[in-house]
Amino acid sequence: MTPDSIEPRADVPEKGGDNEFADMTFKEMSDKLEGIVRLLEGNQLEIEEALHSYELGVRLLRELQFRLSSAQQQVTVLMGELDQEGIDDIDTSLS
């Protein structure tokens, strides 16, 4: 298994929120990253393949962090809207 199914794009910035992984869900990206980690930990890749895999892993991690941060911001906004509506009787905790 190699991570060649996703190639780097020169026109995409290195920060999250780009379109490189737009067609992937958070779970798909997380699974892909886990596979890359397993490959790298296996020490069976040639140096070029390992470097390519590592670079892809870093891009995936950045995008995952970006999406998680975006989701956290959305929850914060929604919680603020509930507070502004004066709904004190509803348990809004996520635990």
C-alpha cells in the first residue's frame, strides 16, 4: 500500500481549508493518516517513498486540525446563540 492516491498540488496553500482533500470526509482522512503512520513505522519504504508519505501525512494532519478547529468554532457559535436566547434549562454539554 502506498499513499500515491493523493498527489501534492502546487496551487494549494499549506494551511488547512484547501481543496486538496475536499472530496474526503474527516474519517477518511483520519484513516488515511493512520495508514501512512503504519507504513512509516514499518520501516519498509524506500527513502523517497517515506518522504512522500511523510509529506502527505503532514498535509492530512493540517487539514484534520483545520476541520476540527472549524467544528469547534461552530459549536462555540451555536452555544453562544443558545445563551443569547436565554435557554438555561437545556443541558448543552457534550459529555
